[in-house]
Amino acid sequence: MVTEKEKGCDHVPSDAGKKTYGIGIRHLQMASMTMVVIALMGARASMGIAVLAMSDEKRRNDTGIEIYEWDKKTQSLILSSFFWGYVIMQIPAGILAKNFGGKPILLFALVANMAICTLVPTLAAMGGWILVCMCRMGMGLTQACLFPASHTLLGQWLPDNERTSYTGIVYGGIQLGTIITMPVCGLLAGTALGWKMIFYGFAGFLFVVAVMWYWCAASSPREHRMISKEERQYIEAGLNVSDSKRPPTPWKTILRSIPMWVLLAPHFGFVAAFTVFFVDMPTYMEKGLKISLRNSALLSGLPYVGMWAGTMFSSFLSEKIINKGWLSITASRKLFQSLALGGDAIGLIVLGYLGSESQVLAIATLIFIMTLLGFSSAGVIINELDLAPNYGGVICALLNFLANFASILMPISISYILNNDSSDVSRWRIVFLIMAAVCVSTMIVHILFGTSERQEWDDPNFLIKKTADPEEVKPVLKKQEHNEEPRTKAIKQ
């Protein structure tokens, strides 16, 4: 039998040409996962607006609203502190998700973030920016599981022919969470409680989502109490599902996998580009483009509308292209990731030469950049699941751990480039041009060396087969030799 590798092409979806099951429990699972992503990303994004409101001099005389004297460097420390905890816990989060399943890990993240949001106003009054940094770091520690756990769940719940589109829908929650958060935070900051209402509001939202997640989700189809036998068989037909509940992880083989490490480049480019806008877009709009805090909070959501649209469009288009056989999986992943990073580089160069006199064009350029960045959903993000759906969470954790050093370095580097003068457009130009260079260089690495071929170590029984095969051969040979000796002697006699 000729393997797909010997044919010189990528693997094709194992369910290609197969009748789909239709609406089922996996759709409830995907909807629940999307709500979790929206809630956690919303809690993460809220600080971008909250930190501006917490240091807004215009409301210093308002009764009951504490305003802090935080300069740009202090604000950048607060914003980047989330990623200190986020990076530290990436690999442990991936291991936990693999060993215990995605459901309990994400439930803990929701409850922990709810508690942290509730405590921020009190702790800020007690210890200022230092305790706020500690809260953000705690939020990062608990949210580190979001993508490893989600990748683990997606690998368990989606057959090949549905994986690209539904992964796009779930991770579209990243943008939806930010789209909702930016204008809502602007409105909440304008209430009588001011910025405190941002944290209390998100605490309530996280609680509602945690209850929904507890009742509606499961770590795998076999663990969901409402799934039918037929739907479970449909989901697992195209997956290498182990008989054991949690197969051992082939760590040595994974760490030596060149195809996995190649994905670090586009993953780093995506994280760096996303972090620049996720953390500093409200500041750029308010200070660089001279847009008011309330209006900048509303307008900051528009680029994420574009990113959500780009995520949805690219995910469904990519899945159609692959299922129709128009492009191989590898070619499709490279195409969409190149559009994401290459298009972003062009947009960043244009943005670097626009100022406050070109507000409309600058906002349009931001929307263009973020729309194309959404194409990464059909590029590097799903590419990690292509290599090994059974170990998608582990791969995501390893790559996210390294790539998210960009999340720590970018806000701090930007603060030094801006030098506490966020209104200097020439300094923003330096930021955008550096980011464009990062996008182009990481895109080139992916084009030259990337692949989407499923790796042999994705087999849950890989370690057993690897160690068992030589042992199975040797005893058989010895037994045959032992049995043949008397027979040979008899013939000779």
C-alpha cells in the first residue's frame, strides 16, 4: 500500500468524501469553548483601557474615583506583567491539559480570573501599581492554559474535515472578546464607579461563563454525558484515539521534531504583531492619533472586528480549498500565513508614516493589518494541530512559551522607544518598522521549511510500538531456532 508521504503530498482529511454527521454535541462543545475564549480574552484585554482610566487626570476631582500618577513606563510594566506569569506557566499548562483534560483546567482559569478581577480595585488601593502587577501576573499564570487546553480539546473533538473551520470559530473568540471589551470598558469607565466597574463587570461575566462551561463541556467525546454513540464514532473515526484514557507523551521525539520547531518562527511573528496592537493600540489612538479616551476605546474595537472577519473568512476558505483538493494542506497553510505576516508588514510600513492629521486612514490601516493577521488561524495556529492533533496542546504550550517572550519584550521595548512621549509619531514609526521586519523574517522561515504532514509520533501507541517491535522480533526468532534444532537433528538421523 502506498502511503501519502510516498505519493509526495500531504495527508488529506481522513473524512474527505464522507457524509457529515450534522448538528450534534460537538457544536455545543465548540460554542462553550468560544464563550470561554471570549471571557478570558476580555478579562485580559480590559487592562488596556483600565490602565488609562486609572491614570486619567481629567477625573481626579470625581468623588469616589482614585486616580494614580502612572507614567507610560509604569503603565507598560502593568500591561506586560500579565505575560510574566503567562510565559512561566505555558509548558506546565500544556502538561496539565494533556494529563487531566481541558475541561477542569479551563474551569479553574475562569474561577481564578473572576476572583482576581474582584480583588483588583481593593489591592490597587492598598499597594498601588505593584499589587496591580501582581494581580496581572496571577491572571497570566491562570490564563496560560487557555491555548494549550483549547488545542488539546480541539484535537479530541474535531475530525480532520471540520478542524480548520471550527478552530477558526473558537479562536475567533479572541477577537470577539476584544471587540466587546474595548467599547464596554470605555462605557464602564465613564460610570460613577469609574474604572472599578470594569473589573466588577468582568468578574460577573466570568462567573456566568464558568457555570455554563461546567454544565455543557467535556474533555473528550467519550466523557460527554449527552453525546450519541453515532456522533462519537463519527468524531473518532479520523483520529488516532488511544484505548487508554491518557496515553504517554513521547517527549524526546517531540523535542527533536524539526517540523514543530519551524513553526516557532511564524508563531513568534504572530504573537509579536498581536501584542503590539493588543497592548498599545488604545495608547496609540489616544496619544499618537489624538483621539479621546472614550472614542479611542470605541475605535480600538474596529481592528478586532476586521481580525474576526479575517479569521472566519480564512478558516472556511482554507477548509474548502483543502477538502476540494485545490491545494495541499502545507501549501494552504503557507499561503494564509504569508498573507497574514506579509500583509501586516506592508500595513505597518504605511502606518509608520501616518500621523494625527490622517486619523481615518490610520484607523483603516489598522483594520487592514488586523484583518490579515486573522489569517493566522488558517496558517500557523491550525498548522500545530495538523502535525499532531493528539498532542496539539503540548506543541502549543512549547511554542507559546518561547513565542510569548515577545509579549514580555514588546511592551517594555516600546516604552523605551517612546521614552514617555507617546505623542511622538516618529517614535511610533520606529516601533512599526521594527515590527514589519519581524513579520517578514518569520514569514520567510515558514515558507522555506514549514510542513503540515502528520508526524508518526502522533500515534498514541507510538512509544509502545517503538519499544515493543525489537522485543517482539527477538523472542520469535529465538523460539523458532530452538524449535528447529530437534527437527534438524531428526532429519540428520
